[in-house]
Amino acid sequence: MNTAVTTNGVSHRKLIDIPEDVFKTLTIKAATMGTSLKKLIEDILIREADEMDDAEVYKYLASSCPDGKVMLSENEQDEFERKMGIGKYR
């Protein structure tokens, strides 16, 4: 069984419903690209997640997870940025 490999080695499955016209269009697009529909959809979702603005993510987390509003020490902030590959660790 093939599964998507992520940076942390964990992947998740999600059953989704796709309208018939979208299914046909994406199937044709995948075929013209020489890939499978599954791989095309995975790539689209990965690209969308990569393009999310950090401010957008923070706004959602701050409103839905109020515990996230606790200020970090400089060491905690540095460790977080290093782990996430952001800030000076890009």
C-alpha cells in the first residue's frame, strides 16, 4: 500500500466527496500530467497548506485555542522557530 510521506513520517486519511464534474476535470488533468488523481489531489492540498499565511494560521489558533496566547520565553521562542524551520531558521 502506498502512503504519502510527510516531513514527520505521519500521514492521515480522509474520505471526501468530490462533485462529478470536478472529478472528471481533475482526472483528465492528472492524466495529462502523467500522474494519478490521488497524487494530483495530494499535491494540490500540500501546496495550499504550504502557501497559508502565518498570520492567518495564528489568527485561527488564537481565536480557537486561547491557551496559545501565553507568551513564550526567548528560549522557547527560539526552540519553536528552530523546530518549525521559521524565522532565522528558514
